[in-house]
Amino acid sequence: MNSTGSVRPSPLAIAVATAAILVACGGGESDGSVARSPGEPAAKELFLLRSSAHKSLDPVKQFDQASAEIVNNVYDTLLTYHYLKRPYELVPLLLEQMPEQQADGVTYLFTLKRGVRFMDDPCFEGGVGRELVADDVLYSLKRFADANENINSYMLLAGFIEGLDEFHAMTREHGKGVDWAAAEVAGLTRVDDHHFTIRFTGENPLALFPFATSPTAIVPREAVEMYGDELANHPVGTGPFTIREYSRRGKIVLQKNPHYHETYPTEGEPGDAKAGLLADAGARLPLVDRVHLPLIEEPQPAMLRFRKGEIDWIGVDKDNFVKMATRDDAGVFRLKQPYDEQFRMYTTPGLSTEFISFNMNDELVGKNQALRQAIAMALDVELFLKILHNDRGLPLATLVPHPIAGSENDIGFEYYAFDLEAAKRKLAEAGYPGGEGLPVLTMEFRASTKDTRQTFEFIRNELAAIGVRLKGNFQTFSAFIKRIDAGNFQMAGAGWAADFPDGENFYQLLYSENRTPGPNQSSFADAEYDALYLKSRFMKNGPERFALFRRMSEIVKEECPVILRYNRLVFGLYQPWVGNMKRNMMLDRPYKYLRIDSDRGNPGA
């Protein structure tokens, strides 16, 4: 018996309950389709794909893009981002309105929407979902802050809320079994069923951003107590979709939640109405009945299915980009014939960074600064982007993507230029002239696709030019995450997509308190960097903050715990029958907003 007084069900009981809910929503059908009566309109279905298997569908147990793609469609957060407006703007999701700042300047009143229901599930009395209340939010936030439950993403709220860090430390000392419903946190106060307050530690321009991130999604106590660790495979949220069919390494089918509370936005940017993006203004979401998500890890079979009309929306790998698209001297993307008549395209600046992490605890690469610098100087990022990414990206000089304040565009900073001779000199300084005596290094990769192996071959050949030998370890995404979290690596391909559009979210990647299994997977620790990070964290953007960011970037360049690579330019294609497509980098998989404009039948998934 755990501290909540409930008995953890047996695996058999969980299996029976899971089967019951899947059967109730038709999840046993192999193709996800539903028989309908004569004359009944065809279901509106999106046929998409997943390129990586997720880690977990429990919000606090995941912090990877593959998991968040599903979590954000079956759970809700308190806040979200406006689908159409740019720059990206926070808006209420589970709230009636944006939180109201109180007279003391640090307390905010949150008002929940009335009538929001958790999806039907056997964990509830009679299998019927109940209304979301303030207790669910406070329970979820304390569960998020439990050091035994959340090993990846506590940094999102660390230092934000009065008493939350103390609660986090208490749970680490206590171990598993803290009763989140009963535990007190000074800054979290229930007012009534639909109101609660959060008291922050001080004035903080970032205070509300974490409440739009997937790890802070709201979960019901009943589901946590019934499913335990199996919540990773059995989400119970208030989101726009439920899980109709589930296979982690196969196909997932999302089913429209008939009780969903959100509506399509009624305003956007100038030009959105003319582009047809406001035709569904005020309509109840989601606009499709089902979303099919087979796992297709290789880009070529995925593109073949897209071209046959079996997939509705897809990113484009380098080989297919060469066949189907072009970028002119002015940087404008265009589709070639006949694809320009068959498909639609989008381009938008990405809010992510790609880099290579060194394990600073490794006895070889972690203890030899000159070796790390030599490797950084030997890599030609511009050539890499040209050959392997069709120039769809910009080299990075800081951890921050170019579109976000605090990047090199604001702080006036330059990173290592490709310089083979300087790299050779630095390698000799490291004690390995021409690579003599240097063991083979191993780099971890998060997939084994053709594109991933080409990336490895490109880097391997570059390093061979200075005498560094490299081998690649190719694995599934989940195996990669486990290895990195365990700190069991020398070098690793890495990336970070914005949790919120602020430089702090990227500079925290090297803060020592976030060491692995947190986002600081290099386990980098530098006292000056930490002090600068903490000083800059809650400052408003401007010259004073940017000066701190510049010094932090100088430390990153000198110590070289990571090799900065590039910021992607996002390019994708979608079918002409897909409506409301406006690529939003803060809502990476916005299935609920998309519309199917024609009944094209069921092409299969």
C-alpha cells in the first residue's frame, strides 16, 4: 500500500482495464476505420507519420520531441501558443483568461474553464470522465516537482515558485511515495474548484512560459493511482484526442475527443483571412475525426507514400529535396514541376539547435580541452549544410537559434571557423600530433537511417583529415535517450527545440544543476557560467542581459563541452486537401487545427 492509501493494481488488472477502454472506443480494429450507416458522411481523417518511437506518454516521464508530439494531443496544459499569430503569443488553454497578476506583483490568480472533462476511462467511477478542478492542477504540479518522478524537466520551474524547490529537495530525500495531494507547497494555493493562485519567487518575465510545455500537462489522480508506471502507455487527459489504437513501434491512431473544449482562433495576422486560415473561426476543435500515425523511420518509403496521397504532411529529406524543390540565389524555395501543381509547401525559421555533446566525465574527451577544440575546428558546418541539408540551415555561434533574442545576432559573437591547419596544431597541443596515440572515439546517434549514417560518414571523413578516428553507434531513439541519461557515452549527436521562445531555455543546457539525466547531457560544470546564467535568467532582454549571454558564449567556446552546429530552416510539403496549415514551431504537431477539405476516402495508413 502506498502513501495515498490505494493499492497498486496488478499488471493483469491494468491489461484488462486497458483492453476494456480500447474495445470501448474500437481500438481493436486493425486499420482504425469505423463502419458507418448508409448515407453517413465519411470520417475526416489525417494520415501522417512518426519518424521516431516515443519514450513515454506520461507527461513528467518524457522530455523528448517524439513523446511530446503525442502528449500534446491527448493532454492539455494551462497555457498554449496562439496558432496563427507571430511573434508567438501565449494564450489560455485550460484557463478562462490569462493569469491575473495581483497587487504584490508576484502572485497570480488562475481561473480554470468550467466544464472541461477528462476523457472517459476505467480509472473513473463508472468509466466516465469527470470535470477538471483546481486540485488536479496542484496535484499535477507537485507530481512534476517530485524528484523521483521527474528526472528530466524540473529545470522548467526550478527557482520559479515559492516553496517548490524545497518540495523538490524533500521528495529526493524522502524517496518514492510522497502524497502529492496532501503535501503543501507555499506558493500553490487552492481558492475553490475553479480558482488557484501561484506565488512566484520574484518578478519574472518567464514565469508563465513553463505552463505551456508538455511536462506540465494536467493528469488526474485516479489515472496515476490506477496505472502507475503503465501511465507511460495509457494516457488519460483532457486533450483533443484519445488513443484509439496503440503500438509504440507500430501505428498509433488518435480519435477525436467529442467533449473537447477548445475552439479555432477567431483572429490572426494580416493576410490570414485571405489565405483561408480563418474559415473555421470559432469552430469546435478538433476538426478531424482521426489521426493515423504509423512509425516510418526511413524518409524514402515515407515520401513514396506521400506522393501516392497516403500521407498528408511530411518533412523533406535532402535527396527528395533535390528531386522536388530548389532554392534560388535569393534564398527563395520553389517546387519543381510537376510537384508545384500537386503539392503545397511551407518554409519557416526553426526554433531548434543542433550540436555535438562531449561527455565531460569521460576520461579521454572530458579531460582534454585541446582535443575538444581541435574537433570543433575540423568540422565545416557550412559545407555540411550545403551537401547534406541543401543549405536549409544557418551555422550557429551560440546555443540560441537565430530567430530568438539572445542569439549571435544580438550579442555580436563568432564561433570557431573551419580551419584544418589550426585543428591539426590544436590536436598536437592535446598530445596527439597527427592523431598518433589517440584511441578511436565513439559518437552516439539517435537513429540508424540512411541520412543519419551519411551524417556520420561526413563527420568521420572530416575528422580523419586531422588524424582523429571515429566510429558510430546507431540505435533507436529510446535506446539513445537511455544511454545519454545514464552518462554512458563519449560524444553524441544532440539537439534542442525551444520549450519557450527565450534565450534562457538554451543557455540552461549547460547549467551545472541540469546535468544528466537533465538537459545538460554533457555534465558540464563551470562556476562562472553558472553565476552568469543565474544572473541573466530572469532579466528582460536588452544590452545588460546580452552582455552576460556573450560572456557565457565565450566560456562555451573556450571550454567546448559542445560543438555548436546549426539552426534548421524548416521545409515541408502537404497535400492540397489539408486546410489551415500554418507552420507553428511552438505547436509542433497541431493536429486539432487542421482540416480535411475533401472526402478522399480512406487511403490506408
